[in-house]
Amino acid sequence: MKSFKPSRREALALAGGAVASVAGSTLLSPRDAVAKAPFSAAKPDAFQSFKHGDMQISVVSDGYLAFGDGRKLMIGPTIEEMGRQLEANFLAPDNMVLEENITVVNTGSKLVIIDTGMGASKMFGDTTGRLPNNLKSAGIDPAAIDAVILSHCHPDHAGGLVDAEGKSVFPNAQVYVNEEDFKFWTDEAKLSGDAKPFVELARANLLPHKDRMAFIKGGQEIVTGITAIDAPGHTVGHTVFMLTSGGKSLAVTADCGHHSVLMVETPKIEFVYDTDPKLAVQSRLKIWDMLATDRIPFIAFHFPWPGVGNLAKQGEGYRYYPSPIRQG
């Protein structure tokens, strides 16, 4: 039998005839079509879990920070240069959104959370403070947390230690933090300066935990498989962490870089919330170089959800490659 291969014009004519036939059918008349479903109001549970060696890692969202035109918070490139950079990456220049990706580590013997989000504070709006509900969705009981490790004492990292009534959210946890950072952000003398809101929030969250607080330094294994790495500049004692299990490494980079484009492609950019911007850049370059050279995956606190990916060297900077999100 001779095969029939219609030309493009014949194929379009055939398709048009098929549509006309369907449209004329009483069974498939548009008047009898199923009604359009309403827009869904459901929100997905904001957590993502995966294995890392013998550890289970869960990234749990505390929400997000909406900064509007975040270019005004950056120092280095011009507003126009940053605008072109953002648009080239399909991002709106005047609508910067930074996620709050919190890492929970189950080592098999310890349950550890790294940073705690904004808590009940609305200092940066009402899009934060979702950690407790999202921990519940992930099947994680805050009372079961053995250790809270803080990368630094800024509100979006240390603000979730207590709830709106001032009660401990993690009542059975030892709290670990860099001593310099603790002293800086709980210093009563700073209550009269520009940092007052940050200091007030740090004091409200940290001081009630003083009796079960331990100070950490770079190079220290805090719990088995979690090692501190000094990365000062964003704050005086800003710390990142290396998770090691089964011969595999995974970094938790906290605030080494807030933006997955601007602070990756142009890593020498400065941020207005850095305590020491020049030192923050030095730390960022050191950490970014380590991740790219050794091909170490990492979790970035503020990168697009869930903030898990890799860095590769690109020109004078780097490029961020998000890891695929796997279900189950």
C-alpha cells in the first residue's frame, strides 16, 4: 500500500477539517465543556529533603524578604549595569526577592538546625516567620532539635529562637554561635545607635539562651560531621559550615552571597548590610573559589528556593547552577 505523506499545506487543511468536525459535534460542543476550574488557593509545603551520605538534609523555608529595587543596596556596579545583568538573567531589576532557606540536618544521632529565620518579627514585612509551620509540614518537631547553630546574629538568622511570647522555640537545644558575633549584637551600648532594631531583636532571642549557649570558632567540629569555617565581614563573626558524611561534602554558606546573580557573576560587589564590606568580599571570594575548585555543592540561605546548587568559574566571576529538585 502506498504511504500517504501530506504536504504542510495539506496537513493544515486536514487539521482545519478535523477541528471543524469536532466543533460541529453535539457531544463535544463548547456549550457542554467542563467548567473551568477556579484558581487554586493551596500553598505547597515549603520544605525539601534529600540524602547526603548518611545524613538527611531538609531545607525548610522561613519565607522571603522583598526588597523592591535591591540594586540600591549594592555598591560597585552602576544601577544601569546591574539592571542589564538582572534582565539578562530574566529577573526584574526593581523586584529583588531573597529567600530564607534554613538547613536542618539529621546526622542519625543528632537533629540540628542551622539558623532560625525571622520568628515573630515583622521588621521586613509579613512574608517571613513561616519556619514553625513548615517544620511541622516536614515532620520535624522543634522540641526534638538537639542543636541550633547560628551563622551570625542578624534578625533573619537569629530571630526565630523565641516566639511572640518570648518562649523558646527549641526548648531542648544547645545553641552554638560565634562569640564575637554574640557580643557585638547583644551590646547594650548599641541600643542608642542605627543598629538598635537589630540589637533589640538579637538580645530578645539570644540572652534567654545564655545558660545553654556554646561559642564556636572556625575549624571546630560542632557536632559530628558539621564543621565551622570562619567567613567574617558580613558580620564580625559570620560563619559558614561544611557538612561531611559518607565521603561527601556539602557547604552551608549563610550570607556569603545574598543574590544568585549579582554576588556570583560580580563577586566583588558590596552590600549595605555588611559590617565590613571589604572583608565580606574577601570571605566571599575565598568561599566561592573553594566551592568552584572542589566542585562542592552548597545551600545558600538567600538564593532562589531551595538554594541548593553548585558554582563554576566564569570569566572574572562565577555562575550558579541550581540542583534539580527531586520529589520523594
